[in-house]
Amino acid sequence: MMTIPHKVCKLKIWIIHIIVYYLVFGLILQSLEQWYREWPVNWEFIGKILLSPLNGIFGWFDGFPMYFLLPVIIFLIIETFQKLNTFYSYIISVFLSYILIKYLIYYSRGFPFNIILRSNQKEESLEISLLYAILPALFISSISVYLFLKKHFSQSKVS
């Protein structure tokens, strides 16, 4: 059985992360918006969710173009200097970049770390912390990466 080279494995980790993280993040944001505005679920809603990974790549969710490169860079630095397990390096890099660094970027720019939803039908806006979208998205993408790595390393041992 052929094993996946380590560099290809790292690339696949980040592809899985980007797709899963931004799909979950987009699902949460779109669902909150649909719920607050009392709009029905329709094809546009589903299309927006399916396009979420592209929104993430272009930085429309993060407020910074190509933000996904930041956790990749942190990951490579950790892998190079700390010699940690690949999964632990991944976990540290995504939690640092999507929670701590993102919060500091928002704070330094004077932006609230919230999702603000507005509706023409309601007098008040709804403010929800970004953590309600970030944490579930990170959790699900981390599980996806773990399952990929587990499968990858179990195949490597067989060879």
C-alpha cells in the first residue's frame, strides 16, 4: 500500500480545514441571519453556505484577505521549531489564529468581536459573539482533521 508523503498530508490537512471550517462557519452565520430575519430557507441560503469556503479564502468572513494563511504559517513555524505532533501543531495554530490573534486584530481596529444582525421587521439589532460561530467551526474542523490523520497514520503503519 502506498503512503502519502508528509508534505502532501499537511496540504490535505489545510484543505480539509478550510473547507470544513468555513462551511460550518457559513452555516452558522447564514442560519442566524435567516432565523433573525424570519426568512424561509431557500436555494440562495444553501448556495451561500456552499460558497462559504470561497468567502473564507477571500477573507470576507475574517475581514482580512487570505486570513487562512496565518494559521498555516503558525503551523509551519511550530512544526519546524517545536517538533510537535502534526495534529497538536494544527490545533495550536488554528486556536491561536482564529481566537487570540483574530480577537486582537478586531480589538486593535476598534471593531466589536460580534456578529451584528439587522432586520427591517425588528426595531433592535441582534448582537452575537463571533465565538458562537468560531468555536463550533474549529471543533468540527479539528475532528475532521483528526479523523484524516488517524486514517493516514493507520495506513502508514500497514505499509
